[in-house]
Amino acid sequence: MSDPVRIVVVTPVRNEAWILERFLSVTSRCADHIIIADQRSTDDSRAICSKYPKVTVIDNPTDDFNERDRQLLLLRHARALVPPPRVILALDADEILAANAPDTASWRTMLAARPGTIVCFERVDLYETPDQCMRHDRLTPLGYVDDGVEHAPRDMHSVRVPIPAYARRLLLDDIAVLHYSALRPTALAAKLRWYSVIENVRGTCPWVFKRRLRYAMHVDFTGAGRLVPSPVDWFRGWEDAGIDMRTVVQEQYHWYDFEVLRYFKEHGARKFWLDDIWGFDWEACRLYAKGQDISGVPDAPVEVPPGALVFAMRVLSVLHRIQRRVRHRLTGRSGPRFA
């Protein structure tokens, strides 16, 4: 008799206490093992993890953002801790499996799939309220029926699971992963500003207008999907089990903001004058951080760009977005996607 297939969820965490209780309460009901790579969280993330017996916490000891290293770290520990056969699901802490997912025929199909299968789910963005969402016309590879193949991720915006050329793709369009990020618009904006600053420093997206388009919060990114009511079945089973699926904590400042301030101190704020990050009061944030004894932030006031420069960059960004849209229509290509 063959061994049962084990579901292993691998998740990177850095200061995710706002959602982690919900994520672990749900995921513990779907997975056999949960591996958390904690990157020096300063909130209650570790204490929350300690309450769940299926969770193994490993250290991601770096201060730098690097998706490649953390994905390889998680994959290596998943393979070392959980013997095959196994399905690896790579979920962020703000991605919650819908309550009806384990009861679908697709879930059973995933468990019966042969090793070397990429598993794709619908990743929906809850938008403004859990009762509505953006649904997309594509499925996202978030799982892999593991055969031990090497993973080759990128440093940023990487596919989370191995994608070998020989792999079969299993498209499970009746399983939804609920993404909570857009329910916290200030946190999402802070994260995108942080991404823009990182790519500026690393030179991974050197053309400033591409960077501004990629991380622009003023763009209506609902154009990347269809805004529809959220099915009640996504929540009902978990809520019947006593899990709060709707409360979302809002905060004024986020750890992403303090990381950007550290970049200002290291490189000088002028390096980032052309980035789309100046619709935010960095000086008020700096003063708050100082009041909280947060280390590494500038001692002197943030040197903001002239208002004329900010305005000119916004106008040029609009023109760039228009010409890009026209070019896509003329060439038959799809427009930019904001996933």
C-alpha cells in the first residue's frame, strides 16, 4: 500500500501578525505540514506560529529582500522534513484557501496527480471589502506535485514553484485562493513604494517610467480583472469553524515605509526623486519612526523633490501610459497587468 500524499504549505513571513492567525487557522485544516520562513519579524508573528502544531518555523536571517533565496530555503526544508509523496503549495500569509476548496473534485485530482505536475489555482483579489473581489482570466502556479527537480527562481517577482519544461499543468479553476492585500490599501501602497525603491537601487528595472507604471497606485488596477461579488461559499465553512474571515486591521505606517527610510539614509533621498513615491509624507513618517526608536532611519529631514519635478514626472508618466496603451492596441498585445 502506497503512502498517503502529504500537503506541505511553504510561506515566507515578515511582520504578518495582522493576517497570520487567520492564515494558520485555515491552512492547518488543509495541510499536513506548514513551513514558515520568518525574516526577522518584530511583531507577534513567531508567537502566533507557536500556537499551531503543524507549523515549523525556520529562520530567514537576511535583512535583504530576495525571493530566490527564500524560495530555495523553503523548498529545501520542505523536502528535508516531509518525505514523498508530497504536494508543495507556496502561499503568502495574506493568501487564504477558500472554504470550499478541500471539498472540490479538483482537490482530489491534485492529490492523485503524478509527480512533476504544476498546480494552478485562481488567485482572486478581495477588493475594498471581502464581499467583492477581482477575478482574473488566468490561473496562477502555486503548487507542485514534487519530484525533486531543481527550482530556478528569480530575485524578484519569481514563480514560486518549480516549472520544468516537461511538467504537466493542472488547471484547477474551481479552487480559489483569496488574496487580502487590496483590503489594506495603505499597506499595499507602502509595499509598492518599497518595491520601486528596491528596483531603483538594484538596477533591475532601470527605466524610470517602466518602474513608475509597474508600481503606480494611482492606476486603476481593477482593469486587470472583473469586479464581482464574492461567493459566500468561500467564507462559510471557515466562519462556521469560528475563524474570523473579515476583520482587517488598518495601520498608518508599515515596516515597508521604514525600510524605504533606511534606503534614504544609505543612498540619499535624491536618488529616488523620479520614483512615484512622493504622494506620501515621508517627513511625518520619519518623525513617527524616531518617536518609536526605530533604527536606521535618517536623522535629518527627508529632502523631498521640487513640486514642479513631481508634477512633470506625473504628466510624463500619464503620456507614457497612453502611448503604451495605443501601441498595445495597434500591435494586438494585451495591456499591462497588475497582479
